[in-house]
Amino acid sequence: MALMGETDRARTAAQINRDNLTACSFSKVDVRAAVDATDQWIEDNTASWNSSLPTGFRTTASAAQKAWLFAYVLMRRIGRLRAEEDG
């Protein structure tokens, strides 16, 4: 997957600012810079992460499915993904 464009990065930062319900001392500019850095980190490390995936998944999943996997695991780790099995 390619780096996000300017609009996607701006909209991502805006949504983070809307969704953040925790008191913080960082600014909107800081959030945008963090979005940019994270997007770049993902781009720079995709090959390494991809090579760590099990062969069956790595060789058959699309780039979008791999990104979806990454997002779901991260969302679950931070408590933002509920599964039907959670009750």
C-alpha cells in the first residue's frame, strides 16, 4: 500500500482529535506530525512485517487484507475492537 495523500492524512488527524477523550497536552499540529510519521513508518517497515506473516496468509492475502489485519490487531490491543465472542 502506498503512503496516504495529504487529504487522508489530514482527515485521519482530524478524526483522532475528535475521538480522543483523554486529557492531553499535545496539539493538533503534534497529532498531524504523528500521523505523518506513523504513515511513513508503516511504509518503511511493510516488507519486514510482511515477511513475518505465516506463508499461507502472506502469499494469498491482498495488501488491503494485510492492512486490515494490522489495524484489527492494533485496535484490539488498545481496547477499541470488540468481538462478537466478547459478549
